[in-house]
Amino acid sequence: MAKSLKLIVEALLFASDKPLAPKEIHAVLPEVKPADIAGALRVLRYEYEAMGRSFALHEVGGGFQFRSRPEYGGYILKMLQASPARLSRATMETLAIIAYKQPVLRQEIERLRGVDVGGILKTLLEKGLVKIMGRKNLPGRPLVYGTTRRFLEVFDLKDIESLPKIKELKALGSEDDEQQSLFDQAPAQGEAPPEEGPPPESAG
């Protein structure tokens, strides 16, 4: 190809407003072998790391995206005159349960937290961090929740398997026994996925 594959991939990454998966790059460059695209991505990651730039190429949410290094975040926020969006403690606890136990029912979340989570679930759905995965084959066909690709992007995770393991969290210690107990409720491996179904008009 006339242009350097590495530079074409770099241009696509800069132009994309979301993490770009290798298969999406291949859709633009069908004549290029997937292995060559993967090689170009590796070279770009290495070059930006070696140059010590203020940003790096991260693999998040199943794709690749240029991201500013954390130490420059304060300057960027000052320029934008914005403060980072923060989730409340209760919302973070609910999100943690969903992330580790998904697919999970609302009733299971409320049993663990001991409070109604309808409002929190609505907030997480609106922010695109949580999605309705379907309905469980139980009386009443209750909704089942899980995390989204946006969740992976926000928390800089390659995939859901990149979440810290429970034993790693315990090794760090806990400032709050209640919050630690939530993380202790990790899902059993091999849990069957929910039966697919259309989302309702209202999730609250």
C-alpha cells in the first residue's frame, strides 16, 4: 500500500471518538491482513511509550484509544474548566456488584445492599455504564443487568476479565467492612447467561 500502514492506523485512531477495535480497522482496510494491523498497533504502542509523550495508546473496551497520562489530567480539566464526573459511594457499590456478579437481578443487588436500587440503576443506565441484558426465566421474567463497553472505557479496562481479582482487593485491605463484603459476593464461575429478551420501556 502506498501509505505506511502504521500511519494510516494512527490516523484512524486519532479520528475515532471511541476505542477502535482491530476488526473495525480491518473493515476500512480489507486488503490488509489482520496480523499486520495487530503488528502496526504494537509498534505504535511501543513508539509512544518510548517517546515518553503525554499520552499513550491504551487497549480498552475491546479496542485501542489514545489517552492522556493521569499526571496531566489536572491541566486538561483546568483548560476545560470542568471537574471530573464522580459517582456517589452508593452508586459505586451498586456498580461493583453488577460488575462482579453479572448477569445479576435487581433483587440480588438489593439483597446485598439492603436498600432499594431503582434510582441508582436508572442513573447507571442513563450514564451508559450498565445495560439490560435480557430477562431471566423465572416467575415475572425479571430483568437482568450487566456492564457495558462504556464501563470498560471509563475504568480503563481491556475487558471484564481485567477487573481486579477478589483476592487482590482483599490484599489491599479495606477501609470499610461493608464495602468489602460487597466485593466478597463474586459470581460463581460458569453461571448460565440470562435468556435474551427485549428491553422494557422503563427500567426504573
